[in-house]
Amino acid sequence: MKRRYFLKTGLALGTATLAAGCGNRSGEPPAKGHEATDSANGTWNIPEFEHAEASIDELQRAQTDGRLTARSLTEAYLARMDAVDVSGPHLSSVIERNPEALSVADALDRERKERGPRSPLHGIPILIKDNIATADRMETTAGSLALVGAKPAQDAAIVKRLRDAGAIILGKTNLSEWANFRSSHSTSGWSGRGGQTKNPYALDRNPCGSSSGSGAAASANLCAAAIGTETDGSVVCPSSICGIVGIKPTVGLVSRSGIIPISATQDTAGPMARTVSDAAVLLNVIAAADDRDPATARSARIEDYAANLDANAMKGARIGVLRKMFGSNDNVARVMKEAVDAIKKLGAEVIDPVQIESHGKVDDAEFQVLLYEFKDGLNRYLASLGSAVRCKTLADIIAFNESNRDREMPYFGQDIFIQAQEKGPLTSKEYLDAVKLCRKLSAVEGIDAIMIRHRLDALVAPTTDPAYPTDLVLGDHYTGGGTSTLPAVAGYPHVTVPAGFVFGLPLGISFIGRAWSEPRLIGLAYAFEQATKHRTAPRFLPTVLGVRP
């Protein structure tokens, strides 16, 4: 979640000792590497990485040809983490490494020799967000010390699909704690367990959230690709700000079972990768029906999203420009003008502007829905962990945080948790009315209405503004731009692709469509990506460049 609801304030940093966690361990976070001293000119003693910017297809072909093994690739990414995440720029994007990654890689190498690869992800190292359950030696905590040691009984459905496809779960990524649904004064990318994730383009800037670590790690080449989750903005915002591709699927395309929840109506996992092609390959694996998630029963999925990677997909398309969502930044407007011009040159018919009348009117109703659904969903998730977990309800988590303010609430509190705890059941009239209003404003009178009226294939706008400075005192600084809310509330697909830079900071363009339109959006995003080639690897500068772009 991106925090948009309240003014930001701060809390003082405490130093008391942490009490025992709600899991079955001490609650202490894993050991971190030493903080590196920032280089004055943004250069670091980072070894050259031979797999920098390599695509999943390139890494797969190298393994097939015998030029690379799953083990050597896994070792290379682990060494890259040492150089970039623990030392040097010290991104703090990976909250925990999989201690079994190398043994899994060895087994996959043997299998490749004996029977060939299982899928395009065979032997490919992937990072996943720390709110996605793994029934192994890793933790699943949503970044909170309260859940250290609370072991899920089984993998999340998408983790099982990744493992079955031969992917190597390299580790868990840091995130905005509780997927940024704890405090209205939060700082994106910070968790009690993992500390503050940095933006790899300018280390004093924020990576956005809540899938902060997934965005930063994929951008910094710490993995082949990553998985994030989104309720409202948590895949597309860090993807845009960290200069990568993010796909927020239609709700129900990807199972949510085993993912620590916020919202039954808005939650989804999604791929985060350096290219549209890699994101599509990842989506092929994680998109599937699941009996544990009834929302997937109505899915209109296809077998191969990568089949829609068409460089000519923009020809004849009708694209609506959501100019009201551009914000007020002149530099953003410049980048978006260039992006829209590129779309026209690719042969699309551009309708500029189009206006969704309900834009900006859904926030209050959305927040009410999320408060109700978070309490209900989290209590159900905690109950599924069984007797081993000490925190069995949201109320228990609130009490844990109060008992450990110095480590869990040094900068911001838990006012959203408290508001959610005060809510009643999902049969409450307030909740039912809010759900109905959200559907009306976001879908029926929102995205559906405008796309039907203008016969559109997609809507476009800047995904969000460029990265703001990380501020642990005042919290996040959103400046008015952003397109995530309407497709998030509607449960509709949203794809972001690099569109350019503002003072060296990446800016993404969003392609938004109606339910189950992922194939079309992926094709349009790919056509734009191939024509513009804006993706540029980060340089880990200490701050922003002094000149445009």
C-alpha cells in the first residue's frame, strides 16, 4: 500500500531491548552486514557482475548450452548481494537468504542433465516478498518481529508453482512492514525486521512500497526477477521508481493463498522484472486456479502471456491519456509528452485527454473496505498458523508492538491497526455499502465507462512521481501524481514500464485496462519498451543528479 490518507508525523527513536516475539523464537532480527560509508562520487568497489541485465531467456539458454549451471548462477547472485546489498551501497533489499538455495540448485542441475528443464524458469533464481509464505527454513513475517518463528504449514500457492517450475527461491525481500498498512505516518521500505531499503538510483531517495525490496533487488541485478504483492500501488509504484517493469494482475488471476493479507477484494501478487518479457514469463508460472482462493475460480487466464510480446502491438490500438493523473511536475509532463509521442509514432490512435469522472472520489470508501478486510483476513491468517504462534489476532499484534515500541515503532505508530481493530464483521452495513460504492466508482462508472465510451484498448498515465527523499521523521512525501488507485480498487490489471528519467530518477508509464486484459496490456507495454529502451541499470549514486534528465 501507498499511504495517502493522512498528514505525516514522526516518532522518536527508542533503544530498549526487544521482548519475545509472537512466534516461537526470541524475536530478534537476522544479523545484518555493516553499514557502508557512502561514496562521495557514487562509485563503489563492486566487482563486475557478468550477468548484469541478463534476461531469463539468456540465463536459460546459457544453462542449456552448458555455459552456466544453476549452482554457478545462484552463487553469482549471492555474491552480488554481498557486494551491493550487504556492503557497498548497502541497499537492505533482501531481508533473508534461502539457506537451501545452493542445494536446490545442485538438484536442478542434476535433473537438467537427466531429464531436461521443467520450464523456462528451471534453475532461475527468484526473490519473493517477505509476506509470501514458505514452509521451509526461511521466515514469513511481513517484516514484523511479531511473526519471527511463526511457521506456515505449507508454501503459498505461487511459491509451490515457482518450485514446481524449477525456479530457485533465492530469498525473501524487505518491504514496508505489514505491506504498509500499519501507520498513516509510515516510511515506505522500512520494516522492524529489515530496516530501511534504499533506492538503487539515488540512495537517499525512497524505493516506494510496499514491495520495496523486490523492486530494488530486481533493479540492482540481485536476482533474475522478483515477486511483489499489491493492494494499491505496491507492485507498480516501486517498479516505476526503481526503473523496472511491474505487472499488477486482475484480482483472481494469481492465487493469494499463503500471502499475509490486507484485502480480499484488492490483494494480488505480481511479477517485477527488468523487462516485459521476463515479467510475462513469470506471470505464466504464477497465474493459476487454486482451490484455497475462491477468487481464482472466475479467472479468464490464458496459457502463455509471453505469446503476446509483439513489437507491433501498438499499431491500430486506441489509447486514452489520463491527463488529470499527470500531477503538477513539469519534468514528469516532459517525459510523458515524449512517451505519448512515441505511442503515436508506433501507430496507435491517441485520445487525449480522457477523463474518469470518479477519479479522486474513491479513497474514503476504499480505506473503509481495507480496514474491515484487513482485520478479518489477518485474523484468519494468524489462526491458520496453529498453536505455535503466540499472536493469534490483530489485537495481539497491536499489544506486541506496544510492548516493543523501541524496535517496532521507533519512527511511526500503528494508528491504522487500531482503526482496523475497531471494525466489526464483514456483514456490517458500513462495509457492504463501501464495497458497493468502490465497485461503482472504480469500475462501472470508472475504468469500464471510459474505455467503453472511447472504445479503448488501454489507458495511460505516469505511474507515479519520481522518488522522494526517504524521511524517517515525517514519513512518505507523495506529491499528487499516481495512477494506482482506480485499477487497484476495481481489481483490474495495471502494467508499468520505464518511460524515462527526471534528474536521473526513473519514471514509469502505466498501461491500464479492464478485467482480464493482461494479454493486450502486455503486448502494448512490450511494443513501447522495445521502441524506447528506457531501462538503464542503477549506479547507486548517493543523491540525485544535478542536471536533467
